[in-house]
Amino acid sequence: MNITLDKNDDQLSAILTVHLTEADYSPAVDEKLKEYSKKAQIKGFRPGKVPVGLVRKMYGKGVLGEEINNLLGKAVDGYIKDNNIKILGEPLPVPSDVNFDTDKEFDFKFELGLLPDFELPADQSITIDRHQVSVDDSTLEETYDQIGRQFGESTNPEVSEEGDYLYGKLKKGDDEASERPVLLPINKVKNGADKFIGVKPGDVLTFDLSDAFGGDASAIASFSGHSKEEAANISGDYTLTVEKINRTTKPEHDQELFDKVFGKDIVTSKEEFDEKVRATVQENYDREAENLMNRQIIDKMVDATTVQIPTEFFKKWLVRANAGKLTAEQVEEHYSDYEKELKWSMIRNKVVEEQELKVSNDEIVERTMQKIMGQFNLPEISEELQESVRGFADNYLRQDNGKNYVNEYEAILAEKVIENLRGKVVVNDNPISAEDFRTQGAS
């Protein structure tokens, strides 16, 4: 056997050629045919007495192909590993004319996509924003409104009143293409609210959208689904075809409501309830701000890292690896997204390797246990119950042939990579209200 690697001029792709002689595959083929002859049941011959020559004639070509494929797989993988060749995806076999009937020596070629070495951006050369979200009264009011709608008694009256919600289809003038479902909170209308009171299902209302909300781009965006930027430029008349009126009788702020929202006896007074609501809302925004910062790190690291990608090979590999699911046209259309994912994968792997990041089994089990406890709202549990939760976690991690275990491993490793990169970028704290943070996300 002889294996050669010929790199293309760009050093980003190569052809790996495996030359096989009869001495490379013949022993394995002969051994497999002997096994066949012992097991084959052919009319006219006793079991185990079928001549090897007859078996070779009947099954030789199939056995030869199978053994050569096995030999090639091990040879190619071994060569790549032994020579520490970093490749993209998998080697792609190059079509060739092989005649197993007459040829004794064979050349098999494989196309490789090569991943080059690269450098990460210099420390502190990237700047990102960390939003410090403050929960304002308007946001808390909306939260209490949501709690009221969720846990209050809901009805669909025939005629709307102040405080109701109008569900229907909104469109600009006669533009059918602009039609979208909306839920209009009457109490958010600043100008001409009377037009929305006394309305029945089936009524069609025409109004100046911008004027109705006093030109408040945030309120318009929240109602209409437009981005804040689009909402700021909205003008002219819109029509709302009312399909349903939603009315909710707000629940009393009593222990029954406290238990429904946070679990039995977690809070036992209105003061504790208000404090818990504010803390929960703050935690949610902190988590969203954290996720946004992490996405910034990924996006800016990818943009600032220069990596040469074997583009043509990558496109070809994507199509073959996703046969029947992706076409060459689809790959071409979304190629920039695929390349971004590949670059981030390369960056992540480089950080893991250079920083020697690892994930222990204990970390995976502990993370899974915390998720289970969170689902059942169990902040603290006894040692006996803890063993039960551990049993649930172990069972979950073994499901789907260990797929859940791998997913948890990858999630923890990704967090460690982000945490490591966070120490290499400049982080600017950016105070922002919850309302501005929401509308910024919509823009």
C-alpha cells in the first residue's frame, strides 16, 4: 500500500491517493471466503464442504469490494490521524473506473478540504456592549397586566369597553399583503380611544396608526409587530377588522394568586409578591442581556478572525453530507450562514485546544439535576429526594443512545468557551431601560 497527498496550489484542498496491491487485500479476502465456505449452504455439497473456488466464483467480487472498502476506510483515517491533517467534514471519494474482474492493483482518490492554521484576534481588540437593564414602572405594569390576563377570568363580550383587547387583522389602507394579526390594548391608545369603545366583532375601524399611539414608536412596534425603526416612520390610515373582543377580570392579589404564580407558600404577602415579581422580571432581562452579549462575542469574533475556507469543497461537502435535504442552489443561497457556523466552530475548537478546556461527568450530571429541579420548582431538596433526582438525571442522559449526554456536554463546553473569550474582549456597560431594551431587540 502506498498513500500520497497532493495539495492544490491554494493549500486549502488536496487529493489523497491510496494505491493498493494484491498483497494488501488478498489475505483478508481469502480469509473471508474460507469463512463463507464453512457456512455456505449450496445444493450438492455438505455443510462446510463447499469448495473455496466455487465460493470465490459466486461471492468473490462482493467480498473483494467489501474488504477493499474496509481497508480504505482504515487507511485513510489512519493517514489523516497519523499526519495530524486537519480536514473539513469527511474525505469525498473521487469517482473512478475500477474493474474487480481483471485488475489486481487499484488507485483510489479522495478529495480533502484542508483547514488552515489561523490566529485569534489580539486580546482586548474587540469591544462589546453589556446591557444593564433597569426594570421601569411601565414594564412592571405590563407584567402585572400579563399576570391578570393569564390568571384572571377571561370572556369574549359582544361589545368592547375601556380596558378590553381587540383581536383582529390590521392592514395599511387596501394593501392586502400588509395584513397581519394583532391584539390592540384599548388602554394603550392615546388619541381617539373612543373609536375603539362600543365596537363589535365584524366591525372595521379606520384610523391613523401613528396618531392613535401618540407617535410612540415603541408602543406602535409592540402592537403592530413592526420594528421600532419601521414604527417610527409609519404614517397614514390603517384598517382593523375586529374578529374578537377579549376581556379579563383581574384576579385578587391574594394567597390563591400568589400560589398560582410562584408555587405554594413561596410568597405569603402582597409585599413579598411585588418583590418576587420585580426580581423575576429582572432575572429574565439579565438573562436576555447575557445571551445578547454572548451573541455579540460570537459575531464579532467571527468577523474579526481571518480564516481561509476551502469554499468549493465546503459547498460540495454540504450537498453530499445532506443528500436529499440540501441542493446546490440552497447551499449557494445560504452559504454565508454556513461559513459563519464553520468559522465559529473552528474558533471554538481552537479555544478548547489552547486553553485545555474540559467538561467532567459530574458537571454534566449536576447541570441536568438543576434543570430537573427547576422544572419541578424545587429550590432545595432532601438528600433522599436528591438521589431520586440523580436517578432521573442518569436515565435522561442515557436516552437516545447518549444523545442527551452529548448535548449537555456540548452546551457546557460552549459556555466555557464564551466565558474564556469574555476575558479577552473589552466590555462596555450600557445602562438601558427594559422598554428600550425590548424595542432595541425588535429593531
